[in-house]
Amino acid sequence: MKSIVLAEKPSVARDLARVLGCSKQSKQYIEGPKYIVTWALGHLVELKMPEDYNKEYKTWRMEDLPIIPKEMGLKLIRQVSHQYKGIEQLARRKDVGEFIIATDAGREGELVARWILEKLRWKKPVKRLWISSQTDRAIKDGFKNLKPANQYDFLYQSAVCRSEADWLIGLNVTRALTTKYNEQLSAGRVQTPALSMILEREADIKAFVPKEYFTIDAKIGPLEAVWEKNGERRIFDRSQAEKVGELVKNEKGKVISLNTKSKAEQQPLPYDLTELQRDANRRFGFSAKKTSSVLQNLYERYKLVTYPRTDSKYLTVDMKNTMNDRLQALSSAYRDEVQPVLKNKGTVLVKKVFNNDKVSDHHAIIPTDEPPHLGDLSADERKLYDIIVRRFLALFYGPYQTETIHAVIDVKGESFSARETKVVDAGFKKITGKDEEDSHSKPLGNLISGQEFSVKESRMQKKLTEPPARFNEADLLARMEKFGLGTPATRADIIERLLSTETIDRQNNRLHPTPKGKQLIDLVNSELKSPELTAKWEKQLEDIARGKGNPKDFLEKIRMQTKQLVKEIKGSEQTYKAHNLTGSKCPECGEFMKEVKGRDGKMLVCSSRECSFRKRKDPKLSNRRCPQCHKKMEIHNGKAGTYFQCRPCNVVEKAEDRKKTVSKREERQLMNKYKKKEEAPMGNSLADALKAALEKKD
């Protein structure tokens, strides 16, 4: 009997099929002697929509709310139903006796597979492939150690609860707000408290009143010192600051204390997804969504990193014996960093990283034992892979050790401080890099307590206190993690959802609330925008996944909450004013048009929800860059065909079909393929074989 193996994506299915020896290709599966590998296309099955329960629900009406089905049903997603039907035909085959779930090893991956099985009414045995990397070795080991699917029943129940809760609250509150205020207003269990956090920060900024303060720097002998009292360097009284400045001029200072303090900064643990997203945002300006996308490529396409959507920074104890293989794989691309580690027999110096109790579904993100070909990676992929590798290698290096000398100089009763920090052992920062402040030092090494120096110069500087900065994505991710909003796998999508619904805007890597977002948060129930309530729900979902919670109780509370939220919106006397109405009217119904942001630029959309008229406000921007100013050019269709135009420079270029370039990775694959297939005659070089391969590809 054969086993059906269900992957989440075609690309993963191809890798599984290759490792499992499946070569017979079909439109919806790849078959071998023992296995038939097929795939979902993300979700193939979803929860029924309101109109599937009652056709009248297709029209949004306040009187129909709340919509709370007694039992939530499932339906096929029409656009991908062909793939489901292919799986359905496989499930009916008499030579098939087992189903192996090989979707992503997480809550959402479990839901993808289980809903398909539920729709199929599958009654035969089910097993689960649970792996943390996509290398050939990991796949082979995983299939040798398949788990009974019922071990993951609690995870599935948690996924169902999450999905139904988001449907009940998100759909009902969104419909209620939209029909009440005649504006597309979206609210949800997680996105609304995230928006609330951004608006709270905005309120802090608006309420902030800058205060004037002064600092006093002095050149005392060879030392650059700053006035300091009880750890405070700011003086908020101008007259006091001027008095200190005048008092110390041309006086003598005496070193009254000299302290040396040693500090050891411990090695950082490997990344979990949220910290990696924060670090990539801080270092490279990547959005959380971009980091997730690039990371998925490194995991799925190149097999260079372990499972991305993890909330753990720890490794399991049994991974100790895999460290050497990972180091050997990295040794060619990171020779200088790895060689000292191998000389030390690849010993992990951070023993606490191996902790089974701190690994739930997946361990930290680390490199696999797949040798990297850095030339195959894009610039963004290289950046992300590099910080993952260096964070991993930090485990094999010692702590970063510094020594700080702190001198206190007394001048006429006023205290001035000077500090010097010396690096004793760079430790792990040899590979992760030193912080900028590490390099600032002052010549204190030869000082002796009691020494006296003349005050050569004193400077009073006026400054203003600054308001708190608006959140960047790294800040928001940290806050969401602190309050338990969402999961590592969903936080990026939540931020993108806020951006796409135009409740927030991203400017210079900072998140600004829009007028729509400000009004929306005033219209929403205080509990729904509370991080504490949402964090409580998320904790309950986690408990359900671990078998400690009750799914029925959770969903019953969600249903009660849904009724309460809709009731409050219905009875609200608040008003909403569209901020983006234009003076132009819709040519079809005569209502005013609204200006909204689209993927390809600004759009004009009819303000009437019954009317679907929309048109582009500005010409569509292409990816072609102007040869003069390098800005994106507009794309137009004229009598002579498609052309590109740069408005500022008035440069016009005709669109031409460009020959597809072949990446270095594809080159190497083609070379290997044709080197094996074709025995070249004498005098025929490898370059000729490659040329022939590329010609065939074209």
C-alpha cells in the first residue's frame, strides 16, 4: 500500500519527492514506489462565509448582526479547488492506505492539513512529519521517525479556536462598524490592540512639552570631563548652570576617586523569529513581512536555515552532536570565523542554550548542515543569513569583556566625571561586531588619586528634552511580544494588515497613525483595544495547544464577547467623518470619490459601498529606473505600444522584451546536469557544455 504525503507548497513537495524517490510527475502529484507526494497551495479549505449560511448575508446589514453560526462549516476555496479535487482522487485510490501530513510544522500548517482531511472524510491511518529544516538528511530522518497524527490533536484544536475566534470577532465587528459609519473600517482581535499601542505613543508625543536643560563639559588637564551629580548630568535651572560654569573657570581640579570596574557581556542566544525581525528592521530597515519572506526563502529554497516561525531561542540537548556538521558546512564561506572554533573542537561555550524545557514546537533559528553558496543569494538574503550565522557562531566564542575606569574630579565642590572603557577580550564581538560606544575612550590609565589639574576650559550647552520616538517595526514587535499579541508567525501580517487598511502609515521606517486610524480607535470597544484582554486570549490558545485548556469554553466566551461588541456599536452615538473625500464625483452614481493608496499608486474609489467604481489617480509606476535620476518610470500604453516615461526628466523609453537572466545557482545546476548527461569529446570544454545547456534552457 502507498502513502499520500501532503506538503504545504509545490516547491517543498518537489524536495520531498526527490528524497523519497518519487519521479512519476503528474499535474497534481509526484508518485514513487511507496509514496505519492502532493501539495496544498496554502489553504485549500476555509471556514464558510456568512452568505454560505444565508444568501441574504451577502448584503451587509446591521439588523443581521451578530452572525454566529451554531456550528462553523468548511468550504473549498474556489480558486484552488482543482488541487483539492486532485487530492480527493488520490484519497479514493484502493492502493492508498495512509496519509502523512508534511505541511509546515506549526499551528497554521496543522490547520491546512486537518481541514483537508476533514473535508475528505478520511478514515484511514494518519501520521505526522515533524522536522525543523528542509535538508535531505532532516527529511530522511523525519520519515524514519514519523509521529502518530493524534499527538498533535491539541495543536489542531488551538488552530481551529484561533480561526473561529478571528472569524467571529473580526467579521462581526468589521461589518458592524462599516455599516454603521458607511466606511470600510476593519477591526480584529489582535490588530486593534496593536493599533491602540501606536495611538497611545502618538498621544504621548502630542502631550509632550519640551523642557530646557543644560550640560557642562570641561577640559581638565588632559581629561574631557562632564559635570555629574548623583548620576544626573542635566541641570534644569539656567542660573544654577551658569553659576557652576563660572565657578570652575581657571580653577584646579583634584581626582578624588578612581574606580576600575570589569564587565563581562554574555554571548547572545540564537534568534527566534521576533528578535530576528526586530534586528533586521534595526540594521537593514527590513519590514517584519520582508524578513519573514526572505527567511522563508533561506529555509525552503536554499535549505540554509532551520524552521523560521519559532518562538524559542534555545536548542534541544540532542542537537549537541549536530554542531560539528553545521560548522563544517560553514567553514568554506566563513573560514576565518569558523577555524578558531574548530581548533577548539567545536565546543559550545554557552551551555545553557541546550534546554529541552525552553523548546516547545521548534528550536531557535540556526544554520543547517547545508554548505552555503553565498553567490547564489540576493543581497537581502545574504544580509539575513549573515546575521543568523554570526549569532550562531557567537555560541562558540567567549563573553565580551571590558574594563571601565571612572574618575571623579572635584572642582570647587562640584563633581566632574571622566570614563575610559578598554576591551580586555573581544570574545563573541570578534564576529558579531562591536558597538560604537566601545571605541570611545579617554586617557585615564595613568591617573593617580589625589592628582591635580587646571581647568583649561568649561562649556555650557543648552539642550531640550525630546519626546518619545514613534514606533518603528522593531519597537512594535517588542511591545506585541511583551503583551503576548499574536504569535511570531502572525505579527508581521498584523502590521501589514494595519498598513493595507490605511489605519497606519510607514514613513522613514516609523509607524504613524492616520486620521482613519485615530477615528477607528475611538469607535471601538475599550476591551477590544486592550492588549491585556487579547494577550489573555492568546495565552488560552497556547494552553489549548498544550492540552491544558478547554476549546469549548474558549469559543463560548468569544461568542458572548462578539454579541457584546456588536451591541455596543449598534447603540453608539459616535460619528465618523471620512478624511479622504475628494471634490470629484463618481461618474456612475454621483457620490463623492475617495482617494486611497493602492499597491501601484493612488486610486480614486467611490464612497458608496454599493458602487464598485474605481480608477487610478496617477499613472502606474514600473520597476524600470530612469537612466538620469534613477527614479521609477511610469508605464503607459500608446499607439506604438507600451512605453516608459520619467515625468521629472521627460525621458521616454520603448518597452522591449528583456532576455531572462540566469542566476549563478541555476548556472551551476545546469552545468552539473549536462556534465553528467553529456560525455564531451576531446577539446570540448566545460564552458561549451554550459553554453549548450543555456541555449537549451532558452
